[in-house]
Amino acid sequence: MKNVAVIFGGVSTEHEVSLRSATSVIQNTDPEKYNVIMIGIAKDGRWYHYTGPVEDLVGGGWQHNGHTTPAVLTPDPSVGGLLVQTEAGWQSLKVDVVFPVLHGKGGEDGTLQGLLDLAEIPYVGCGVAASVNCMDKAYAKMIFTQCGIANAAWLFAAPGDEEGGAFAKLEAEVASKLGYPAFVKPCNQGSSVGVGKAENAQQLQQALAQAFQYDTRVIIEEGIRGHEVECAVMGNEDPIASDVLGEIAPTHGFYDYEGKYLDDSTTLYIPARISEEDTRQVRAEAIKAYKAMSCTGLSRVDFFVKYDAPAGQRVVLNEINTLPGFTSISMFPKLFMASGLSYGQIIDKLIEYALQRAQ
């Protein structure tokens, strides 16, 4: 039986989402095949070995119910896993594979992946380079363009560009090259945290100020009228795309954090309301983008399918999420379940890919 360490929580703005995702993953991991070791990271960055009820993860009760023990993940490969503090001192806890159910900073940006590589512990998901480049929206778009993958037109913004003459110059460029509405996004955030929609110059300035609260690097993208479509992909050298695609129809103006996790304002369509031809193109472009970014394990690849473009020119890549949500309402598991796999089979495959990659 494999020891699978599920790591959850973290220091990012997506801490609570991680708790929801981890709950679903743990509850659907076959106890006959895997011994799940729960490792929680508090918002202050402290690591704990958690042995309490899974139901206490959501809401943060896991930190206060008396079932936590300080733990660390050492980069020393001779340890082969975790060190857990006991009355007799630090004891090693062997780990065969890590399932990092962490979204955003510290879990999806290559930092944890680098630590696991040093420790020589197999892990689910993308490696360091793919994690870094997919997390950073500016780097990702440069690679997409170089590889001939259509993506939204964009501009880069740095601190200070939201004020005075610098803003006037940037706004003129946005108006001429992108037009309104435009979307302002921190380069290194997920779950639409810090994202703003601008219909005019005043809103653009406000959206930039908001985005700079989360990152020192920001992109501004053209608004695209179309279906917001998502494709789940998993595998290593020969990845597979979900047969079924999903579509999100937000009512907040765009698919923001609240619409994803906190209310029922977004309608999900599975399958997506697009033609068979567009579906084939999305699936093909998803695989192309996955390979271009050197992704392994899993990713969710997001697209726009334009309303008013001719066939063959409608599909525009939005972004790749290397550790997508695994909550009960998340698209990644839903799409592969709609394609014929159970939630447990999805987890089996992801662990298998992690072990294959390590070999």
C-alpha cells in the first residue's frame, strides 16, 4: 500500500479553496490502495501532520481540534519523506508520493515542486518549469505566441503605471490596441483573485490599483465575446484531453472568485454549448498548449470560443491552471467523470502518472 501525502492549506489567497479541494480528494482516495497522510500548512506557513476528521478541514477547524503535530518536509533525500515531532523527538514518516492540493503561491508556482525534487519524492502534477511558466500569465503568453497558439491580445503593466503621465500613456495604448472592455490580472494569482474588468479609463485605473495589491507584475487583456470553455488534460509524454468540455456562464460580468466558490451566480454547462468542430479544435489546442508548456500529470486548459469569428479562427487560449480545483463543483474532476471515469479512477491515474514521471 502506497503512502500518499495530501498537502493542503498554504499561504496563498486560495487557502480556503485548497481545504475544499483536499476534502474531496481525501474522501475519494481508495483506502484499500492508499494510506493517506494529511499534511496541513497554516496561513503563517507552519506545517502540521493532521490525524483528525476530514470533515474539519473546511472552515479551518483542523488546526484547533487537537489532532495536529508539527511536521517538516526535508530536502534530504535520505529521509524519504516527512519529519514529525513526537515526545521522543523528530521521527521520519515515509512518503511514496505527494498529492499537493495547493492552489496559488507556494503550491502551484514551482516552489513546492522544487522542494519535492530535492527530496526525490514523486508528486502529482507539473514540474518546476511548467509550474512557474503557467502560473505567470506574462511568461505563459510569450510561450503561447512563440508556439503559434492563439491567445488574447495583451499589454504589460508595472508599479507606477496606474498614476500620472505613465497611466495616461498606458491608457492610450489600451484604448488603441485592446479597446474596452479590458481585463486586468495580476501575473501570479489564481482563482481570479485581484482580477478586474474595465469599461473605461477610470475603471482601468481602479483595476490596476487593485491588481497591484496582489502582484508587482500585471497584464491587461482584450475582452473577448464568446463562450468560456474549459478542457481537462492529464498525462505525461502522451497526454489525453477530456472527451467532454465544460462551459461557464457567469452573471458577475466575469468568472470571479465569488462566482467560483462562494455563491451560485455562475451556471456550468457540461457539455459546453459549442459545435463538434469547435470541440475538436479546443481539445487539440489544449494538448498542444499542454505540451508546449512541458506540463505533466494534470492541468485545466481554459479557452474562449468567439461568437463572431469564422470556423477555424474562433478558439483562443485563455490560460493553463496546473493545480486546478478539486472541490465538489470543480471542472477538472467533473469533465473526466463526464468522459467516463470515476473520481477514484482519476486519482488513481494521477498517482500513476506521478510515479511514472519519477522513474
